[in-house]
Amino acid sequence: MSNPAGRAGSGARTCLAIMLAAGEGTRMKSGRPKVLHEVAGRSMLGHALAALRDAGASRVAVVVGPGREDVADETRRFLPDAEVFTQTERLGTAHAALSAATALERAEDDVVIAFADTPLVQAATFERLRASLSEGATVAVLGFEAADPFGYGRLVTDESGLASIREERDASPEERRITLCNAGLMAIRGDRALALLRAVGNRNAKGEYYLTDVVEIARRAGETVSVVTAPEAGVMGINDRAQLAEAERIVQARLRRDAMKAGVTLVAPDTVFFSLDTEVAPDVRVEPYVVFGPGVRIESGAVIHAFSHLEGARVASGASVGPYARLRPGASLGERARVGNFVEVKNAEIGAGAKANHLAYIGDATVGAGANIGAGSITCNYDGFEKHRTEIGKGAFIGTNSSLVAPVAIGEGAYVGSGSVVTDDVPADALALGRGRQAVKQGWAKAFRDKASARKIKEKSKEPVSS
Ligand code: UD1
Ligand code: CA
């Protein structure tokens, strides 16, 4: 999905975007590459790529570390036609950009360089950077006022604008006091990008090729370098887990605001967690402490009661979930269906008006409209090797504490007696009983009590009297 309004902003100019996604991110202390860590249920790389796509980049090149098939796969998931390049050695951001040199050789009007560890940047911000180029700048840098500038490159300005960007480790004490920082994103005129990047050296504290040196090089050549600023909440970079949590906080606040603006009732917004792709219709009510994992769609008028967890699930209008319910991938609740406390539903359709109000597991099943699943009922869907399906017909009644051993089908309108273990199909309108038969012995309890208490009295009378 591209953003036609955004595209109009940069006229008919073409754009090559280079996304830097190599490197493990040592400060994350993780076995997973940094850019695959998630914010609001989506990898940072996925966020960054979606913004580029929405900004209408004509071509996207993604630079990944050697052997990082996982990062390449995630790239293709969001942008199937992105070109993937490998940075064989991690020698810095300019070096990473040059790993896509063959893409840069086919110069586009604009080149945008983006970081996959900067997931909050939105399409409009890329557009503003590109607009600077169409106004005559050779290089446009994205800057922000940092609450805590530690670790960011500082924007060093002079009388004619941005003079250079100084990395934390290379900065003088005065430069470290600068709070205007480099967000990392940069737009460069397409016909200058390759030459500027190739002019970057590695004489600095880290011995890396810094993308940021492009600024000083362009200035020395008498070219215009401009700064576009954005609020920190829209541009922050993620190097460690604390910053990851901060980004999550920012995105969640945005998603909650968007949901409420769209007509969703959040009783305690700060306790509700969304994924970026959560779809909640107007007039849905969400009670406190609800978590929406990826892939959830809730239709109008549904209620999600407190302490429920939903993922990959659809809830039709007027349905009710929870409190304390869990909907796992493939759960689909029909209109006015009810899934109550301590009920788990996975890969199962619950028909319109059907109910599972308490303590049940429904997995790999179809539950017909109006059926009633009693408390403690379980679909036994797994034999240790394979999953099997349970079909429950319309209006069927599954008595409490029943085990439905799949594959098995319960016909329309059938009854399953409480406590049954059902291994054979049940015809429509039949009653299935699969449990031990109850025996009743008249007077047995009274006779037992009389005998037992008589024995106790006899034993007591034999005890020696204590002095
Ligand atoms: C970088 C900027 C800094 C800016 C900050 C904003 C440079 C030299 N520094 O610092 O000015 O304030 O981002 O968040 O550009 N990467 C590669 N290959 C490499 C090195 C990095 O692909 O060889 C990728 C990383 O995966 C990451 C991005 O480039 O997505 C930025 O690298 P990182 O090491 O996080 O740079 P910072 O030190 O944060
Ligand atoms: Ca970073």
C-alpha cells in the first residue's frame, strides 16, 4: 500500500531506499539479530520497511549480515521485491550502505538511507527529507532534540548550517553537550550518493566507516546540507532492551489513542496492549488488562472482558470473550458467541450464539451455531503425533467434564452426558453416555456410620483412665 499523498510531495522523483540491517546489536545481549526484535508484535525491520513502502520508495535495497537468512526472510515478508545485499564485515554505516553499491550505480533521483533499528519513523518523515533534496540540498539529515543525547551522533552547526556530525566517542566535551542529535536517516542526491559514500574514511575512535561523515565531505565540496527535525518519540534508535521497552511504550500509547479515536471503548487504556495490525471496530468494549497479539480482528459490538489474551483470532459482532479467556491462532467466534473464563480456543470456529462459558479447551474443532459446551469439556485433539478435528453440530449440548476424543463428530442437536469420554461419532439428536454407570445402595451410608461409631465407643472404653 503506497501513500499517494506522500508521493505527490516529492513529485515524480524516483527513490532508492537503502535499509541498513546488518549487525547483531551487541548491547541487546541477544542470540537474535537486533532488527528482528519486536515492537507492538512486529519486528523493528518490519516497521522500518513498512514506512519506506508507504513513503513510495521505488526501489528498496536491504543490507544484511553474512548468513542472515532470517533477516532476509523477514525482508521478503514485508517487501517481496526488495533487493537483499550482504555486508560481509561490519565496518560501519557508510560501509554498509556501500554494500548496496550495485543498486546505487543505477542512480535514482533520491537516495534515502534508513536504519532498521529506528522503527518509529513514519512515511511522512522520509517525505520531508526528500523534499529537502527537491529544494536544492545535496544531503538532508534527520535531527531531533534528545532528552538524553548519550550514544547519539551530535549535529555540530556553524554560521552556514550543519557542519558535521560527531559520534559520541569522537566528540569533545563541548560537543557532547549538544542535544540536537542525528536520528540516523539521511537523504542524498542520487547522482552524488556513490561518490560521497566512497569518500568516507575510517579515521575515528571506532575505526569504522561512518555514514555521518558524508555531511562534512559534502560541506567541504561547497554543497548544501540541510537538517529536518522531528520529535524524539518519532525517531528514537534502539540499541538496548531499555530503549526497546521505551519504543514499545510510545507505540502502545499511539495505538491506544488511535483505537479510542476510532470509537473503541478502553476502560483502562494503559493496561491494554495492541499489535500494529490489530483491527478493532467502533463500539467494541475492551476491559482492563487485555493483550492483542498479531492478527486479531474484532467486529463491532463485541466485548473483550478483563485479563484476556488474543492472537490470530477473529471475534464477530456481539460476541463476548473472557474474563480470563485465551484465543489462539485460528480461533473464530461467530456473532453473539460467548467464550468465558478459563476457556482456550485454538484453530476452531465457534458458531453464532454458541457458548463455552467456563473452563474448556476447544482446539481443531467446528462448533455449530447455538451449541453449548459445558464446563470442563475438552477436545482431545492431539495423539502425540497428529492433530485431529472435532465437529460439533448445531444446537448440540456437551455436558460438563466431557472429553471428546478426536477425530469425532457430534451430530446436530445431540446430547453428551456429563463426564463422558466420547470416542465414537454421535448421531444427530441422540444421547451419548460414555462413563461408568452409577450404583445406588439404599441405607448403606447410615449402616456404615452406625457400625463405625459403635466400634469407636468400644475402643474408648478399653483405654486406661489417665491419672
Ligand atoms: C548511528 C549513527 C548516529 C545516530 C544513531 C541514531 C553512524 C556512524 N552513527 O549510531 O549518529 O545518532 O545511529 O540511532 O551512522 N549497521 C550496519 N552495518 C554496520 C553498522 C551498522 O548494517 O556496519 C546498521 C545497524 O544494523 C543499525 C544501523 O546500521 O540498524 C545503525 O547502526 P548502529 O551501530 O546502531 O549505530 P549507532 O551507534 O546507534
Ligand atoms: Ca543504533
